[in-house]
Amino acid sequence: MPMVQQKRNKSAQETEMKHCESTYVLKHKINSVTEMLECLRDDRNEIGRARRSTSCDSEELIPLEPLDLVWAKCRGYPWYPALIINPKMPKTGYFHNGVPIPVPPEDVLLLQRKYDEHVYLILFFDTKRTWQWLPRNKLEPLGVDSGLDKAKLLENRKPNVRKAVQRAYEKAILHRCSVTGEPNPLSGDSEIDEIE
């Protein structure tokens, strides 16, 4: 292959990769859900290598605040949809644009003392309504980058885990729609209760 052609191909490959906060997302023209699944399955190793090879400067990270929706990662579990909660919220609770925000239990609040680094109080959209303290490097904004959301939704190979993550994602999106008053962009056949 001529040198000019090699440079052109390399340049095209580089433009195929888009830097997205601390991760790389491969961009492909996708015409169906099946193609998207195949694409993600094929590129999983490349995406993983790209993520491991990037360095994260805190300046590059999107700032997170209480009531932001995030993908949160606990050791031994998949990335999971969650809500950042203000640990200093009133013990009586409060409403965010008419949507009640759960009050963290006192024992959960006391766990913050275990951490030397800055941590965020997270409420997962799982069936048990799990609370956790996590550092910023274990959180990614949810609903900001559709490519990242799709990758997180399809990350796990186990169908039951993938379904649980999908259901939690639907709950997170429904919560956002309830707070903002926007219509639910997901299919109308989902019967998901608001955040409890």
C-alpha cells in the first residue's frame, strides 16, 4: 500500500474515534439495533483498551452536582444508573420540581467518614434502592452522551443483568422526565414507577 494511502487510512481511523470525557467511543454508521449490538460486541476490546490507555485529568471531567443522573460503578457490579443525593438535605426530605427525593438513612450518612477523598452520595435505581458513597472516577454522567449510555446498557453479557440495567435506566429517564416535565423519550409500553 502506498505511503499516502496508509496515512489517509490512519487519519480516517483516528477520526473514527471521538474523545468523550475520559473514554473513547468508536463512531460507526449503524442502520439497525442488530448492527449496533454486533458493532459494540466487536469493538468491546478496542473500546476497553482505549479507556485503559487514557489518562483522566479532573479538569476534563464534567462537574457533577446533587440531583444529577449518573452511571455509577461499584466493584463487582456493572455500571448502573443512579442519582446523586445531597447528604446535607433536610431530614424531612424535599421535592425537586414536585418529585419527592428520598432521604438517606443516618447509618448511610455516617459512612462518609470512612473516606479520605471527596465522595458523592449515590442512590441507585435498583429494586432495593441501594445507597453508596463513590469517588468521581466511579461516576459518568447519564443522559449526556447517547453513545456512552448505549455502551453501558449493553456492557454486560448476562441477559438478566443487562435487563436489570435497562430497567434501572428506564427508571432514571422517567425520573428526569418527571422533574423536567419533558415527555418520556423511551417506549410508552414501560410500566415503571417514579423514584421511591
